[in-house]
Amino acid sequence: MMTRLTILGFGLFVSYCELQLTRADVCDVRTCDANPNCSCMSMKPPAGLTMDTMPQFVMLTFDDAVNEGNIHFYRELLGSGKRKNKATGCDITATFFVSAEYLNYQHVHELYTRRNEIASHSITHVPNQPYWQRLNASGWKAEIVGERDMLHHYGRIPAGDVVGMRAPFLETGGDGSHVMLRDNGFLYDASIPYRRPNRTSLPIYPYTLD
């Protein structure tokens, strides 16, 4: 079944449904441990590592449009030779989760050619949280895959290099968004935050959604 995507300026018609939440099953540690690509939510490091041997990864990300209002800052921050990764000596790079409104595709292409990652952050970025909570799979496809298509068409970025997404306002769409990601070749979703209950709580290590 083909999803019809109609764009009028920045208007977008997508499928919309009533919000239905289903409680996820509890992760079975024994079953998960047998799969090298599975990891349950835990406050302990994975793979038997200790906290002092656990590698640390720092992710630098930016959301929304890239345009004349911020490209000069990004050039200063990420320009060749500006700042280096102390471990590798390479220039630092970032991931840009971009949405269509106010987006300058020439500037996005510039960032891409400097080895920054470009990811999808929707076309419309509708400022209405229930809108994102209630989208079904075809609605998510219109927004997220639609933005990937625009990045490919207008920004000359290979569609196969746009493998990540972040939902506007970090409003995950449950099964609908996950089905869309699986069916359209995305590798990750950076929309699920974790907030510590208090300052003394241990952090949650990254986990899979198996």
C-alpha cells in the first residue's frame, strides 16, 4: 500500500488515530543474555564490564533547522582543525536532527560533506504533543521518511546515510513509530530520554527494545 504524501508549502496531510497504549513485556534477562544484540534496561554496565572499564561516548547533537541564523556558529564549532577528539586526533563532528521549516539545504549539505551526520526530525514539527503521540505508522512515515526524501532531493544527501531520527519534543509514537523505522531502513531512534529521579540515582545504561 502506497502512502500518499501531499505537501502544500509546509502543510502535510498524514494519518491520525486515537491514542492506544499497550504495556510492554518485562525484559527477560536470561533470554536477552543469549542474544548478543539484546540488552535489558539496567543500572549495571553491560557485558560484565565494571564502571571504571565501561567506555564513555559523548554524543553532540542539534535539533531543528540549519540556516543563516546558526550556520556561522556551526562552522566555528565544527570547522576543520577547530576542535579535536583527544583520543583519536580527528575533528569532532555532530549529529543534526533536522526538520523542513526554515531549513537551508545548501548549509545542510555543507555540514554533511564535513562528515557530520544528518538525521530526520520530521517535516512539519507540529507544536502539538498529542499529534505525535497519536500518529500511526503511515503518519510517521510521511513525516520522517518524507524529510529523508527531501534531504536526498534538495540536500543531495544519500538516503542510505540518513539512518536516525528524533521525534519532535521527544514524543515517541510507540509501535507506530517503531514499525515505521523497521520497515524503512532506519537504525536508531534518539527520542527516548531518561531522567534520574534524583541526583543520587545511578544512570540507566543504553538498552534495546526487544
